[in-house]
Amino acid sequence: MPILAKESSLYPETLFDETPPDSEDRRWWAIYTMSRQEKSVARDLVAHEIPFYLPLMPKDNIIRSRRVRSHVPMFGGYVFLFGTPEERVTTLTTNRISRIFPVDDQQRLWDDLRNVNQMIELNVPLAVETRIAAGQKVRIKSGSLRGIEGTVVKRHSKCRLLVAVNYLQQGISVEIDDCAVEPV
């Protein structure tokens, strides 16, 4: 039984459904929130109808001998805003923001976040990876992860596909068979 129902992590729901947004006035910003304020910022952005993405992943805990599932931010402290300069200022009025960072490579961040969103929607076991080392870029060629691109990493002698959010130098990984990938 969840502590709270899973909240919206994406607004609008179609943010990653279309081709990459090509907008002169809207751009991606990385919001670094005050401690443990990611979901509150997301609620504020929904209330103001400002597009954003907050990747959430399930986490099981044992509380008083009962298993409960909560949804925690995948990249602690970060929410991704896709807005105009005016919407950025509106976001700052929430008093929950520590910093807002501009994103230089808009297309790359959109691609990275879209890949992360796809992996979350597939409901596969994920692990957050930090300080990504350079490796060979690959694409999954079969199965439910088909078409997702990332980097192959080894952990505990197992092969994992790392999907990175390069802007944060963090990412998520899933265990794969190395025969299921092809070089990009």
C-alpha cells in the first residue's frame, strides 16, 4: 500500500510524445530545489500550467512490519522546467528553488529525458548511477527496451545499459544481455 498515490511527474502528459520541441520562446532549465522540495515544486508547476519533468521511481520501505511503496525523485534535488523566461520567473516565486541552471544543449537534454521517461514507463528495475564514465554508445535491438540508446557499463560482472542525463552527470541503468545491443 503506498504512503501517497503517485503524483504527476510530467506536465503536460504529452511532453515527450511529439518530436523534439523546436520553440524560440520555450527552453529547458534545470531547477535545483531546496532540500526535499521536488514534489512541491512539481505541484506548483502543475497549478501554474508550466511544462516540467520530475523523474520518479518507486521505492519500497518496511514501516511497522508493513511494506509500503513510495515514489521518490530519481535525481535528488532536480526538476526539469520547459518554459519561457516569464514562466521561469514564476517558478522562482515558489520560494522552493535554490538555483536554476540554463541548459546549453537543449536537444541532448530532451533526448536524455525522453529515454529516462521511456525506461520508467516500462516498469523495469532501475538503479541510479552517478558520475558517468565515458563508454561505448549502444542501442537495444530487441525486446521491450528496443530503440533505447545508452552506454554499456559493467557492475558486479554484470552488463548494464546506462541511460544518462549528461547535464547532471547522472543516469539510470538496467541489467541487459550484451548480445541484445548494437553499436551506435
